[in-house]
Amino acid sequence: MKLKVRNSKNKKQKKTGFLTRQKTAGGRKVNKRQRARHGSI
């Protein structure tokens, strides 16, 4: 994910929505784990 910011603090910030996590294999794994623990999120 490309963030157009010069500030290095902002570069480290990531979006943490459900759909954002669905975009990567690792994120899908996180969502799957949450779904397993709490039923549907």
C-alpha cells in the first residue's frame, strides 16, 4: 500500500480495516483467525 507522505512517522501507520486486511494473504489469515474465535466478525 502506497502512502504519499514524507513524514516517516506516518509511513509506518497502516490501515486496519477488515477489507484492508483481506488484500494480503497474511491479512486474510488474521481475519480467518478472528472469525474462528468470535464467530462472524
